[in-house]
Amino acid sequence: MNKTTIFEALFERAADGLLVTDRNGNILLANPAFWSSFGWKPHKGMQIGQFLDGQTSQRLLSCDMAQEFTGIKKDGTKFPIFFSLVRVPDDDDHYYIGQVHDLSREKSNANSLAREQQLGQLKSRLVSMASHEFRSPLSQIQLSASLIERYYQRLDQSKIMAHLQKIRLAVNDMTDTLNDFLSLERIEAGTFQPDLRKFDLVNFGEDLCAQMRLMAGNHQLLYQHNGRERLINSDRSLLKHCVINLLSNAFKYSALPGKIFLRTKINPEGYVITVSDRGIGIPQDEQKKLFEPFFRASNAGAVSGTGLGLHIVKNYVRQLGGEVRVRSHENKGSTFSLSFPALPAQIASSVHPVA
């Protein structure tokens, strides 16, 4: 076998794309792997710049190179490549020899590894936080249970009921924390999809307020609805989780008894759910970090919390096609608005009816 035959076999069977261009970047020769990488059959009259996003043949030929680029397939799909190009003199002329290596698999593996490491760090942090967040309510439950035994023997019903209330609140705190952890894991793993169903937004708001008034303490929770329409298409469970989180924050961060408003509005453009309080507010320079996981404002003080709630709210609202807006001034209160567009007719007609 002569050298020419060997080089032809290497060129034709190489796993990476190989090509030769003239001084203007016109492709003179390319192997099957090159055309296959970009989804083309062998094609004459093309320049190397046509295969690389945002590049021109003149720029590519300005110097020898070996670096990452974004390739463009025939159907417009973009993918990562490593592209090297060297100038080869030939008498009074010169040519360019290039190599194209598809990085899609390497990038995918690297992203998967980074994702696994991120999830591992997240789980470690959640375990650490759970041990901290559960310690206080568990201690409260244990103390109240012991005191109930003592007061039961004396038949002191008022003190028994007071400690049963403390146990109930402690269990609620633990449930909220656990729900935040489970929600974050679902978000990070990407394992949930909204279940869109048609339901009455006014009934939803009234029922939610009736439930949350048990947790409101000395605060007054008020509900208002604006608009004639009452029906929306959404995931009731995800929406409930979002609103409960906002109301819980309003209760926790309003130090003095006051009014907290839950408002709903439906119009032709969509629907809006708003929670307003007159609590401690959020420092202006910290609001940009508000929806980051584990973030807690500097003025939160000793109020318990995981720093996950608003991060979860933003992700759930995004899954439902909406957005979260916040207006807040320190020591004056906060208003969170969840805005959702009206669903297109073809989607709205396909949602499940109310059970």
C-alpha cells in the first residue's frame, strides 16, 4: 500500500471533519465526517465561514487558530465545535487545512457532571438546614407535650389548649419547611409539569383566606376581587403554594398587627394575584437578590426561614407562564404581584374540567 492510498484512507475515514480551502476560504476538499457533522451532503461552492456562527472566511483566515466556535448545521441547529486551521504554503500560493471536532458529547457529559455536583451540594445544604430548622419546632413540641401532661392532671383546659396551639403552629412550620425542600428538589431535578385545570379564582381566594386566617395571629387578612370573570386555567396546587408562601411571609415580617391584603383581578389580558403588607419591607439594594435560593434579607432578624420560598414562587410562576413583580420600601411594607397571561384558545379549550 503506497502513502497516497494510506492518506486517502485516513482522510475518508477520520472521525473528525477535515477540509482544505483556498486563500479565500472556498472549500476545495472535505471528508465525509465534515459534511456529516453539519448535516450536508458534499456540496461545491461553499466557504468555511458559512459553517460557523458569526464568523466570516476573511476573519478565520487572518491567522492560524485552534479554538472553540459555534457551528451551524444545514437546518439551522447550533452546536459546539473545536476548530483548528493552519496555513500551508504551496509554491507562490497557499492553502488552509482545517479540522472540526464536534464537542456536543463532551459538553453534555460535562454539564451532566456539573449538574450532579450541584445537586449533591444542594442536598448536603438541605440536610444541614433541615437539622437546624427542625430543631426549634421539635423542641417546642416536646416541651408543650410535657406541659400538657402536667396540666391534664390539674384539668387546666385553657393552658392545655394554649400548648396544643403551639404544637399545631410548630407542626405547620415543619410542614412548610419540608414542602420548601421537596419543591426545591423538584425544581432542580426538573421533574414536574403544571396540571392545568379550570377553576373559580374567587372561591380559590376565599378558601385560601379562610385557611390562612388561622395562622394570621393578630393580623387582619382581607380579600378583594376585581372583575366580572371568575374562572381561570391554571395549576391550582402550584398557585396555592405560591400564595400561601407570600401570605406566610406577610405574617412573619409584619411585626405589628395590621391589615394584609390578598387581591385578585381578571381582565382580557389575563389575571393577577397580589399580596400586600405593611411590614418591615426589603432593603432596596438587596431586592435584586430576593429570588436567589437561600437568600435572606439583612433585616429579617431572628425570624425563622429557609430563604427558599421566593425562589420556589418565581420558578412555579414561570412554569405557569407568568412573572413576579415586587414593590417594597423598608419599614413601609411590600407588595408582591403574580401576573399571568390569558391562555390561547387552543390551550384553554384542552384543560381538564373541574372535578
